[in-house]
Amino acid sequence: MYLCKIASLEEMNRKWNYEIENHVDDRENWLIWKENFLENFKRGDIIPYYGILDGGIICEATAMLSPEIVQNSEDLVGESIVYLSAFRTVEEYQGKGYFSRLMRFMLDDLKKRGYRRATLGVEPTEEINKKIYAHYGFNEHIKSATETYPDGTVIDVDYYGKSL
């Protein structure tokens, strides 16, 4: 059975530990991201959405509600605008519709909470992801900028939005 839901603290810890174990090359970034994520959750600055199949977390997405936690936040997050991030699906479940169901669940929930726009960022070279996001309606290019990882790595990012 597949279930879309807002994650519990226990589920978040389990998912973050899985990600840290599977990202040995940049483990330090993942450890910092986990700490920040949990702090942001406890402050109410994010809403983590998980897709759970037969008890296992197979996909996720996060709604970021505060400009203070989003790089380049102008026009990306605010009173009626939510920034979406951390889209991940376990490889063996990709392309089977699970993430699409999670995305619909998340966008419906955010709309019920009063958000009128959603935004997201994608690296310009990630052509597959750009096509996926366009399929979900993220076609309005907002701006381009750079983001910096905890270890100092700088990436280019294109930001897109859509009305809810």
C-alpha cells in the first residue's frame, strides 16, 4: 500500500540516516543538511512530505516556508509563496508514478494552507529534471543565480514557478 503524508520526526531521522549512508563522497554536506532540516522542522519553517510504500520511505519533497532558510529567496518564498526542494525518489521506484502522487498531495495540501504560488530550483544542466518540473507546470522562469553547499561548492540554479 502506498501512502502520501507529512513526515514524522522518526521518519525524518530514518530517511536522513539512509541518505547519509548513501552519500559517502559528500557525507559532511549531508550531515549539515540533516541538522539544518531538523532545526527548520522544529521551528515550523518546513513541511516534509514523504511517499511510503509498504512501510518504506520511497520518495520525498520538502516545502520551505521561510525566506531565511532559502538561498536567493527574493520572489521564491513569502507569505503566499512556498519554495519546494529535496525531491528524491529511491532509484528502483523512479518512473512508476509514486513521486507524481506525492507532488499532487503536497501541492493540494499547500493550496489548502493558503499558498497561491510554488517555486523550485534546478541546475541548468539537469535536462531530465527540468522536463519533469515543466510537466508539473513549473514553466515560469523567475531568475537564475548560484547556490553554495556547506562545503563551499557553488552551483548554478534556474528558478521556476507556477500558480496553485
